[in-house]
Amino acid sequence: MFKKKTNPVCKFLGLIFKILGIATGALFVVYFLNLDQKLLAWAYKRVNEIFDRKEVDIKF
């Protein structure tokens, strides 16, 4: 029948709550599955592979 008008402040707050909800959900998944430590372990292995191949200046 007639179009409902929405307040721009309500639109903005709705957008903020959606963004915060998505960010909270994504961070919970990362925390729950321990993805940050898995990523760091993978990166640590790759860095060690690179530096283990380098020639050493000082030998103890």
C-alpha cells in the first residue's frame, strides 16, 4: 500500500550491528578451530626451511 520510510540513523546502526556480528562470528570460528596457531605453525616451518638452507658465517 504505502512505502515504509526508514530513518538513516537506524539504517546506519543496523549496518554497524551486521558488521560487528559478522566479525564476531569470524573471530569465534578462528578461536574455536585454533586457526591462528595452525597458520603460525605453517609459517614457522616455511621460514625454518628457508633459513636452514642458508650458509652460516659463524660456526660454534
